[in-house]
Amino acid sequence: MLARFVRGSTFRGQLSIAVALGVVLLALCSSLVSSWQGSRQIRATLLAQGEGIAVNLASRSELALVFAAPENAADAIASTLVFPEVIAVEIRDADNRLLVARGVGLPAQELQGSRPLQSGLEAETEDAWRFVAPVWAARGAPTPFEMTEQRAELLGYVRVVQSKSTLMRMQRNVFFVNLAVSLSFALAFLLLVRLLSARLTRPLAELSGAMLRAERGEPDVQARLSGPHDIEAMAHAFNRMIAVLREREDELERHRDHLEELVVARTAELSEAKERAEVANLAKSEFLARMSHELRTPLNAILGYAQLLRMGDSLTPRQASGLDTIRSSGEHLLTLIVDILDLSRIEAGKAELYLSEVALPAFLRGIADIIRIKAEEKALSFVLDSAPDVPPVLRADEKRLRQVLLNLLGNAVKFTDKGEVRLVVRVVSREGDQVRLRFEVRDTGVGIPADQLEQIFLPFEQAGEVHRRFGGTGLGLAISRQLVRLMGGDIHTESTQGQGSVFWFDAAFATADAAVQAQHSLRLPAGYEGERRRVLVVDDVGGNRRMLADLLSTLGFEVEEAADGAAALRCIGVRMPDLVLMDMAMPVMDGLETTRRLRAEPAWSALPVVMVSANASAADRARCLDAGATAFIPKPVNRDALLDVMAQRLGLTWRFEPVSDAK
Ligand code: ADP
């Protein structure tokens, strides 16, 4: 506990305690010693005084003893008892018989046989002394010399009992006076020590206070220069340290302020630039979307009519070839528009993969059929080399995968004059129901210069001879690479000029149940089995409407037309069709609202509504399906896709004619 106290208290406190303890001990010791010394002296004095009183009384008791008359000693006894310390007196004869006794009696038996010849202290108790003095009979007037020589006769004894109370009182007084004096000195000393230590510790306390304030972060803390030299030096060093710290802090602050200004300025610049870029990008996307819509709508009508006219059998060869040119040019234009839109949409991160079950062998056969025709036109051989262990069905974005493969294979055919074009499909790895496939397109064509191997993936970059560039947009590889990246892979290429090129990519797919195999036909149906079906075509653009109506009526459908949603509802009210083909964007009442109203009517709620829109994003598709549409087809309407959906919704079986023109 003491140790804890010592540790916890200040230097000044510790010093005071030590000094106080020492001083009190010193005062106690010194007063004990001096009172012991004093009491010894007092005791000697008192003893001498007692003996003197006894001797004096003895000399005055001679007569009383000689005549055995106590009254002779009465005076002497009275004057003896005047001494305050004398508490008892007695006179006895030589045979120890008591002659006179005053005061508290003395025990007689104790004196039996006690015959001292000299005066002195005879006995001592705790609180009294007893002195004895023999009484001699004097013969004449003896000289001091004779006294010692002559044999005097012993008359008796005088005894005086003297109390020790004076001794004790004086002892006490001496002790307390001593103690008081030493304590006063001690106190004075203690005060002095405290004053001195205060002088010593105040600067220290001030210094530590200053340090504490500096630590708390008070500005401009200065230690006072005072106290002993050492401490003053310390305070001085502390002040210097604080000054240096302050300087550094100021410097840091200046840097920070500057940095903040810089950051604020840069951030403002950046956010402005970002805003500008975003606005520009939005404008670009909007422009592209509008443009593609504006261009595709009339183009759609042109292509549809060309397609339709080509199906007629009263054409002269010139007309037929003219129609073919219209169609191929229109298709190229459409490709260009679609490609530009496609690329900008992919680059804006808006492209998504639409996965469905794809029967891989049929899918590859379909591609091979198309490429083989093109290859044979150039007397090239085409080989489809698909490993036997490739999964029969997998989940993929069929359209996008086909797009990539057709692009690579189309390039291979385009840039090869002799030899072969080969499509190799291999399984790279398999894990659970995940499979990683490698698609490889090899050709024995002109090859690509090494320094252009990367460049050809940039939009509008075309390498090699100019005449081969015709018909290409320079966008194919750029789009393909983005699409493959979307599938989680990348396109790689290797080429030796004059010997040929290889393009390959890996992509991961989930394998799917072989039972879910899509039926794909590359042939054009001529009609369908069973009773005649009624289709209502709703579109505000007359050309589009009539193109679809003509296509459907040649296939044997009964077609009705409506120019907006309200007209469509009236039409359905009169006579219920089997299926509605509805444009999404229309004046008066758009496709979404019309569909919602149809769905609200129990009688019409099961009527299949196929929504057609130029806005082919996932959000638009979702909006259509939310409104109650049965299916969604993007514009321009792909004939096969439309016929697939209709066959599915109406449960049709197509009637085919012998293959004429496979796309
Ligand atoms: P294009 O529409 O011109 O084919 P692509 O982006 O598909 O555009 O191709 C870009 C360029 O890459 C082509 O113009 C051609 O120079 C080169 N290229 C692509 N594939 C091959 C190939 N198999 N052999 C040689 N050159 C090729």
C-alpha cells in the first residue's frame, strides 16, 4: 500500500512525507533522550534534598529521643512536613520503638534488624523514597575532627518518606516541553522543505502541463522559462521542439490545401468531361437507333416485296435478276445498318446473350449448308470436322454463335482462291454439365500480313487487296470479337501469307437435354396442313402491313389489316382472328395498350398476340411480354422466325416444296 502511494504521489508529496516522518522520529528521540537526562539530574537533586531533610530532622530529634518526649520534636517534624514532597515522618529509638509518626505510616516489620549507621536512601517504592538518618547523642560541642574519632551513642533513627510525584511531574514536563519544541522546529523545517520543493517542482509541473496541452493539440503552447537552470534548459528545448513541429504542420497544411484545390479542380474538369461524353454518347446511341429504325422500316418493305415478287412465276429472267439485285443490295445495306447498330450496341454494353437450347449437329449442318454453297461457287472444298464427342444439345445464343461462325467462314471463303475451308469443332474440357468448345476456321487462302493481325479486329479495318474488300463492311471481325468476349472467350488468329489463316475461339456452354431439340428448317414452306387460319396484321405503316399481309396470304392465311390499336380492337370485336401480328409503336393506341385491353377481356385473353418492334432490347421484350404479348419478334421481320412462332402458336405443320433458293 505504501509502495502504491509512493508510486502514485508527486515528488513534492513524497519529499514531504519522508521529511515529516524523519522529523517526527527525530523529535521523539531527542525529547526522550533529553527528558531522560533531565530526570536523572532531578532525581539526584531530590535524593540529596531528601537525605538533607532526614539528617536535619535527626539533628533536631536528639532531645526528644533522650527524654523520650515526642513533643520536643514537634517543631522539627512540623517544619519537615512543610516540604511538599515529604509525605511521612517517623522517629524511633535505638531499639526500633516508635516515638513519633506522621503521615502515611511506614511498614514496621521491614525495619527489623535494619540498623544503618549512616544516613541515606533506605528503601524505594514505585512512587516514594524513604530516607533514614541515625540520631547520635552529642557530647559537648565536638569539633568535626572529634566527631569522626569519638564513639558516639546511637539514640535512634529518623525516617522521612518523600513522594516521587515531583520527580514524575518534572519528568513529564521536560518530555513535553522538549517534544513541543522539537515538533515546532520540525514543523518549521517541513514548511521550509515544502517551500523549497515547490520552488523546484513548480517549473517541472508547468513544463509537463505545457506538454500535456501540446499533446491535446492546443495551438501555440509555450513553456515558461523559470526555475532552476536545468529545468529552464528543458523548457527551452521543449519550446524549440514545438516551434519546429508547428512549422512542419503549417507546411503540411499548405501542401494539403494545395492538393485539395488541385483535386477539386480536376474532379470538376473530369465530371464536366464525363457529362459531355455521356451526353454525346447518348446522342450517338439515340441517333443510331433512330437512323436504323428510319432506314430499316422502308428497307423492310423493299426486301419483303422483292422476296414476294421473286416468288411469283410470271417473271422474265431480266426481271428476276433485277429483283435479285434489289434484294442483295438491300440485304447488304441492311447488313451494314444492322452491323453498325450491332457494334454500337455491343460497345455501349447493351448487348445481351439470349440463350436457348441449340441442337449442335443440326446447327452446324445449317451453317455448313450455307458455306458449302458459297465455297462451291469458288470451286473450294468445305469440310465440317466436328468431333463425335461434342454435346448434341447445348444452351447458347444461337443467332450470335451463327453470326460469328458465318462471319469467320465467310471471310475464309472470300479470301481463299484454291484449296479448302474447314470448320473444326472440338471439346476442350468438360465439367459437370459445362462444356468448353473450340471452334476453329482454317483456310488455305491469301493469309494476313503479321503486322495486321491485330488491326483487322478494329472497325472498318480491311487488309490485303482492294478488290476483295467489296461486299465487306470491315465490321465483321470487330463484332465477332465482341460477341465471343460476351460468351467468355476471345478470337485468336494465326496466319502465314500465301498459305492461309486460322481463326479460333473457345467458349463455355451449358449442355442441355437432348430431348429439347429445336426443329430448324432452311427450306421455305409453301403452305400449311389443315383448315384456313385468320391473321390480323396491325401496323400504322401501310407498306409494312401490306408486305406482311402479302407474305401470309401467299402461304394460305386469311389476312385482315388494321392501322392502329383502336381499329384492331374494333376488328377483333367483329370477328375473332386466330392470331394477331401487332406493331409496338403506333399512333392513336399503341401495341402495348391494345394488348393490355385485349388481355382485360376474358373472351380475348387467350388470343395469341405476336408483338413486332424495331426496338429489340431486352427491356422492350420484357415490356411487351408484361403487357400480355404471347411472343416478340424484332423488326425487320425475319421470315423464318415469324413462321416458327406462328407454327408454334397455331400448331401448324408446314407443307414444303422442293428446295429452290436457300438464302
Ligand atoms: P470484312 O467485312 O471486310 O470481311 P472483317 O472485319 O470481317 O471485315 O475483316 C477485316 C479484314 O480482315 C478483311 O478485310 C481482311 O483483310 C482480313 N481478313 C479477315 N479474315 C481473313 C481471312 N480468312 N484471310 C485473310 N484475310 C482475312
